[in-house]
Amino acid sequence: MSHREPQFGQAPHSRLARMIQVWCGTSEDVSTPIDGLSFFRRTRPTEPDLCLVEPALLVVAQGAKQMVVGGAPHRYDPSGFLITSLEIPGQTQIIEASPDAPCLGIVMKLNQRMLAEMVASNVIPPSERADRRSVAVGTVTPELISPLERLVALLDEPDAIPVLAPLILQEIHYRLLLSDQGARMWSFVAAGNPNQRILSLLNWMKENYAEPLRVEHLAERAQMSASTFYQHFRDLTTMSPLKYQKWLRLNEARQLMLNDHLDAATASYRVGYESPSQFSREYARLFGNPPKRDIDQLRLAVAQ
């Protein structure tokens, strides 16, 4: 994706960048008292890093990032926001950053219930049809930046957050539905839409990742034929149902070893593997190292 010039003046971005910098200080990632809102700051470009992409809005106020999903790169900078509709694996990378001009941005988790309520009652359906990709870059506009600035400014009034934050978040979701990515977001929350059925199924898979998986059973849950379900699932997630389940299992095992101090064999059985050797091979293929070495390196990085 080619670099694009901002669609409007730099002042809104500069103000938002200053606000984010104040809250980040020298930290790289900062959560906030507003549920689902966090900031990131990086002072240099990075190598691609594995991540689990959650349904979220990501806005860069300064610098540039890239998200790669299914081999397709999605670059975003102050001219374009990244929108993600499903919880899928990807790789994130800082493209433009320096100590003097760090990459600064916002991650705001999407409230799918709020979007669904708007779609059901208030927002006119988009005239355009969206493709089935669950990740895309949209055009940043002053109408979107304005409520984002007000949401960040609200952090200086903690007593007002419970009252005003829901209203500002509602406005941001409304602006997204009216954006050039509105059709895509609409398709993921409109009742009865195939995308919405796949989204519900992914939530079920996250809760039942250790269970044996049969495509026919998943298709039945999604109320689709097996062939239609398989193609729709691949279009949305860029992977097969079995590969998605494998990703869920390996990530859960990683967390069990890191946080609960389980050994690799125990973690592999816990997440549904019958063969520890198969688990180790697939783990190393995904994370680049065998389980023990990977966890040791993660703990060392945290300690530093």
C-alpha cells in the first residue's frame, strides 16, 4: 500500500500526538481508565511481531505502522486508520519512528453491540458492498479525529469518564459507520449477515478451542453448507478453520506456560494436543523457537 498524504492539515494530528505523548511518557504501551482505550509509542522501526488482532480501531497520530494479515500488508499513518473486524492472527510492525519523532497512536476496541444497535435502529445501510476482508485501511477525517481528541482529553477529568465516555464512544462508532469503511463494519454486525454468523462462530471457537473440530459441525452452527462455510471462513480469516483452531491452541498454551508456569507437555494436553512432540513442532513453527526457549526469552525480555 502506497504512502498517502494526509487529507487535511497537520494541526489535529499534532494535537493528538502531543496528548498521546503526555500519557505515554517513556513507556511503549499504556492502558487508560477508559475501558478498551490504550496508547502506543515507539522510538524506532521494528521487525514484524506476531499478534492477535482484536476488533479495533487503530489511529496513528505520528509515524507509520503496518499490519500484515494473510500475507497482505496494510500500512496506516496519520492519513488512514486501520479497522479490524475479527480476532485473527497477524503481524504488526513499526514503519516510521525515531527518538525525535516517535510513532504515536491509539488503539480503541470496537463495541460490536453498540455498532449492532446503531445498524438496527439509526444508521442508513451503505449503498456499497464491502469485500470480505476483515482488515482494511480507511480515510481519516476531521469528523473522526474530533471525538478521539475529546475522548483522550476526558482522561484529565476522571470523574466525568463514566458519564461522558460512553457518549463520545458512541459518536466515534457512528463516524466509523459513516466512513469509507462503513459497509465493511455494517456487514459484520447486521443481524443475519453471513459475516455476523462467522463472527459468532469465532467467539464459540475461542471458548471451545480444545474440543475436536469438524468442519461439518462448524458449518451447521453457522447455518451454511460445508463448502460455503469453508470458503466464507477463509475469505474472512485468511486461513482454514483447522489452522485457526491451531493458532488459538498454541497462543493459549503460550500463556499457560508464561503465566501459570506449566511445562510444555502439560500445556499441550490442556489445550487439546494428544502428542507433545507435535505440539513442540507446531509451536516452534509459529513462534520461531521451541516452547521452553521461547518462554525463557519472553521472561528475560520482561525482566529487562
